[in-house]
Amino acid sequence: MNIINEPQVVISQIPRQYQLRRNNLVMVSIGKILQSLEGCACPIGVLSREFIRKLTLVDGELVIVDMEAGVEHFGRGIDTSIDNMLIVVEPALESVRVTHKIHQLASGIGIRNVWAVMNKVPSEEIANRLRTDLTERSIPVIGCIYYDADIFKSSLDGRIPSKGVAIWEMQYILDHILSGAGLTVVG
């Protein structure tokens, strides 16, 4: 039997013009619709799936894939090479239902860890209720980001705030994810 080795992709092979670098972080954008009438997103889904599947990491590298809200990416198989999944859930019944469906789909394809982060939560009362709803669906919650008007103001200015409660909450969640992957934040 002949085994053909598929080509692999490493971050250092990706041309610099397709990377956004800040300190030790590298962002690569794939699978985006750039203009109207480009056609079905299916070919872009295939490209994304194959890119992620062939991406080979070296020690100390971690890839975070930001996918569109909902379950469409499961239908395209983009999630098949992912080890961990973080679901952002907002305090709304439809968001909880979609989170539950994503949890089921992710678990069904063997994703090891599936966590939820509660986002834009307006109060402790709502946070407790949302946490209860998710726990009843066996979805572990690793953090809560409370509604913070400063985040929205900063976003409208095109910047990320460097301090505030929401930033601390996001750092806590990031530390949780990285420690699960055996990594720490550097830089």
C-alpha cells in the first residue's frame, strides 16, 4: 500500500502579507466573503477546513479559530480538526438553545473540551440563571463577561481597552483556556 504524505502548513510558511502580528500573536484571516455575488460559501468552507486540518503547530503555538455564530461550520466540517471549543452565549433563550446544539455537535465529532462563556450579561441575577440553564444542559461555564459600555465605546473607536472589569474577566478566561492547553501568555 502506498501512503501519500499530504503537505502540511506551518505558520512560518504563510506569507507575511496575510498575517497580522502583534507581539507573540499572529492572526491569519481565511474563509471570508469579501464582496457581493461571490457565490456560495461552500468553497470557502472547504478551504478553511483543509487549511486547519493541514496546519501543523510547533511547541508553544496555539491556534484560535473564530467561526461565525451558529452551526453552519459543522455542516462544512470545519470543526473536525479542533481539540477544544469555546461557545460564546448571550442571555437569551435562542442563544442557549444554539449553544446546546453546538455542544452536542462538538461532542459528537470528538472535540475534547467544550466550554461556554457567558457574554454581555447585565446582572448577577441573570448570570446565575444563565449558568443554571447551561449547567442543566451539561455545558461547563468557564467565565462570565458582564455588559460593559466601555467595551462598546472602545469598539466604536476601533480600539481595545487595556483596563476594566471586562478585560479582567477576559484575561481570566484566556488563562483558563491556555492552562488547559499547557500554555501561558507571553508578551
